[in-house]
Amino acid sequence: MDVLSDAIAAVRVGQPTSNRLQAGPDWCYRFAPYEGAGFHVLLRGSGWLLPDDGDPVVLGPGDAVLVPHGSAHVLSSTPDAAGAVPFERAVAEPAGRTEFLCGKYRLAHARRHPLLASLPELVHLPAEIGRHPELRAAIDLLGGEVSDRRPGSATVLTRLLDLLLVYLIRAWLADHPGTGWPRALRDPEVAAALEALHEHPEAPWRIEDLAARVGLSRATLARRFTALTGRPPMAYLTWWRLTTAARLLQETDLALPSIAAKVGYGSPFAFSHAFKRRFGVAPGGFRGVHRS
């Protein structure tokens, strides 16, 4: 199993959106807080990203920025946010020398994976020759599809936006290999333990079984796993089971007993009790409110 893919699938809601805009010499657009993640790619020209809480970031051609927690910010031609207008009111200037691609992903923050939660408020990926070639290829393809709608564009855009999110997070993980979740995914034993829990959340795991599977002692696995992921292995398993259950309730018509079995609970009663403790509402009530 792929932990990053699972982490994204667990929080995705609906379809992503994107817009390509050309701007004149002076422009300043505000992006309100958002229940999801946003991204910006500067295709031509230069500009600034101004977080409401943080230092300004200068942007050059080809730079990409992920706003993983949907925090408020401004895009501007200068390092000054005064007079910013909502991006929804932006007016394109076809002759403008600055061009950028902006988009949003709808994410359910209530079941956000700790890997995604560990991302900083802004992930700035400057354009550098030879770095992150998959990301650069996705940006080129996406820019072309947004500017020149052709048959099949709706399907292509959705797939490219999905790819872009993965490549943006991959690039950040690659640039920060030494700590936390990036290191967890590179640690052979911890990564193997994570993959086992993700592949078979329904299994009656014990710490002894997991440690034996990855070739470590109980104490060593518990210490390394907790240090890198922020949760002990069995606590992570409980969290992942219930997060998976929430996604199944939202996206499928499976009956509660079937969902309980899929995520490792022996009875619907035990599952309902654990789910309500985690989300504050019974599974049926959760499905009624959050159903796609």
C-alpha cells in the first residue's frame, strides 16, 4: 500500500478546481481561508505571496506554492497587500506579462492524515533546472490544458490536478528527508509497519505481530514509530481504522456491519462506540451529514 496515496484519499472531497489568469503590471488578489488546500504556479513574470501570518515569499517564473492548510494569503505584484481584491473578482488582461495558475483541493480537515498535517503553512518550490522533473512536467501539461480546452479536457484536468498535488507533496518530502514523516517513509522498518497497517487495517494486529513482521523488537519499533509519526503503532492503527471508516461512510453505501468488519471491529456496537468517541457523532449521523 502507498501511505501518501492513502493519506490524500482519506481527506479528498469532491473535485479540484483551477484557473489560469493573465495580469497587468499592477495586481493584488486576496484568497480567503479555505477548507482544503490551494496551489499557485507562476507561469510568467514575477510576484509575491503574502501570508496573513508569515513572511512574504518572492516568486519567479516556474515557481510553485502549495498552501496545504487553506490559510488566508495574498498574491501581489509587490510586497504590499494593501488594496487586495478577492480573487473571485479578478479581471484577466490578455496582454498582461504576468501569468499564473491557481487552484483548490477540497479536503476534510477533520480526518486529515498526520503526514499532511505536518506540512508547513506554505510549501514554496522554486523552479530549478533538474529538480523535481515530474512536477515540472505536470505543471507544463496542466498549464496547456487550462489555456486550450480540447475534447476530454474535463477528465484530463482532474487527473492532472490530482497528479500535481502528489508531486507537490513528494517534492517537499524529498527536500526534507531528515525529520518526522519524510524520515518515517524512508525508514525501512517504520515504512514497512505503516504499509502493513494500511494494507490490512482489519487484521487483529498486536505490537508483537507488527514488530515480528518488520524484524524489530517491540520496544525498538514502538520507539522509532512514535518518534517519527507522532503516535504509537497501535494508536495510529486505531486512528487509521476510524479515518478509513469515515471515508467509507461518506463514499459508499456499505452497511455499518460491513464497514466495521473492513476496519477491524468485531461488532457494529464496538465500532459505533469507537467512532462516536473519535468524531463526536454516531456512524449513521456522520453519514447523513457528510455523504458526498
